[in-house]
Amino acid sequence: MEIIELNKDNYSQLVQRRSLAKTDVLKRVAEIVDDIATNGDKSLIAYTEKFDGVKLDAKKLRLTEFEITQAARSVKPKIIEALKLASKRIRDYHERQKRSAWKFNNNGAELGLSITPLERVGVYVPGGRANYPSSVLMNVIPAQVAGVKEIALCCPPNADGNISAYVLAAAELLGVKEIYRIGGAQAIAALAYGTETIKKVDKITGPGNIYVTQAKKLVLGEVGIDMLAGPSEVVIIADEQANPAFIAADMLAQAEHDPMATAILVTTSRQIALEATAAIEDQLEHLNRRDIAAKSLQANGKAVIAKNLEAAIEFVKIGRAHV
């Protein structure tokens, strides 16, 4: 990871954000989206074989309730308990966000606000590099709290054509029964336009890689979306009293998500920068996803040394203005 002294000569370059919307990616995603919109299941199956290495037919796109239950039962009880606890906390939070309808009479005219939940929502759960049952909980629960009647979940299959048991355990816990073993831009297009097997949704939520994000951008207007999320990122401001091991762990927690993730340390202490860098190298050796994290840190990881905390904070604020 590169260590850089922040100064007037490199300030502008450091706060500039790299562009992720590469022309070749946009073109390829547009082709996929258009293909799915035109050809439905046929193209969906072809892309699943091409990108995921899994050959399916239309009947295998959707998981059966038996497959979901069997996978969920294979998950250790302590994991199920953790999912239940997280589920309760997430639901408690979102219940407090609910809005109520109201009306009043104003000189004979009745005015008010009507709250109507969406009929059908599609949830995308990543699955290419890791398992994300948390994405199931954080996207399905708000929809349930809002009163959405139908929730369809899509997740890329692994090499065996299956979906992570952890993801399916989270889905079963929440009562989600409509689950498809598809991923990438093709899954977003299928949810947005519908196919012979998958019914069109009103809104798509959930994170994904650059292909998923660009697909969501392209179908916006045809359906609603939650947001256009970029790769994982973290910026840590630390002075000389910070714990280098903690800094390293926080940076690696984001770097391991994606080779395009960004992890930046802004510190007032060169010694902390050196010790945090050494701690990262040490912790990398014990990280299951060390190859991904190493690529991320090599490409996008930095330790920036600022003259004081005020300069560090200003650097982060200006950098965010370029997001």
C-alpha cells in the first residue's frame, strides 16, 4: 500500500475520484439488458451458462421450496440464531420509519396523504465472490415492513448450480419463497422487463458489481431502483494514538469485498502509517480472501499523511465532493 505525504502539489490528484463507468462495460451491459428484454428466458439461460458456468433450463431457474428448506437446514444453529437476532434488530429499526396516511377537510375540500406499498419488488443478492445473507435481511425486511406483497430474490449460482445455504437460510427465515439462481446484469434485466418465467417487478434493490450497477442505471424508469452503489470503500482518519491493528482490520474488511474497492488511511503520524501498513501485511496472511484484498489495496489503497487533523478532515471533505 502506497504511503503519500499530502502537499499542495499532489492534493488535487489525490482528491479526484476514478471513473468506474468504462465505455466497454456500459456497451456490454446495454447489449445484455436489451437481449434479455427481447428474448427472455432463452438469453437468461445462455448468459447464466456463459458467466456462471451453469447450464440450466427454464424449469431450473427458480428454486423449489424443498431446495430452499434443505439448504437452510444445513446451516448451523448458531448462524440461524445470529440471523434471527439481526433480523429483529433490522425490523425494529425499519418499523420506526413507517409513515401513516392522513387527511383533513379544508373549506369543504378533503386533502390528505395516501401511503400505498408497491405490489412487487425484486431483491438482488450478490454471490460471485462471497455469501451475503445480510443483503437478504437488509433488503427484504424493509419491503415487508412497507407492506410489499410479492418479493422475488435473485442470486448468482455457484459452480454446482446452487445458491449459498446462508443466503437461503436468511430467505427462509423471512418467508421468501420466490428465489431465482441468476445473477449479473441479466438478472437485473429479467426483473425489470420480465421473462416467461420471471414476473416483472416495480422496484429493484440490492448491491452488486459494476455490471449490476450499470444495469440498474439502464432500467431506471422502467422500474424504480434503490441507488447506484459503487464498490466498497472506507476512509479512516487517525492520529498518533490510534491502534494500527484496528486500522488494518477496518481497511481489509472493505478491501476484501472487491478488487475495485477503496481503502484509505488519512493520518497525522508517519509512524502510524508505517505500522498500519505492516499490520495489513500481517493480517493479509490470515485472510481467506487475501488475493482480492491485496489487489484492491495495490490498486486503490493509500496511507495519506496530513500535517494535522484539520487538514486530514478537509482532505476527506473535499474528496467526498468528487464522488
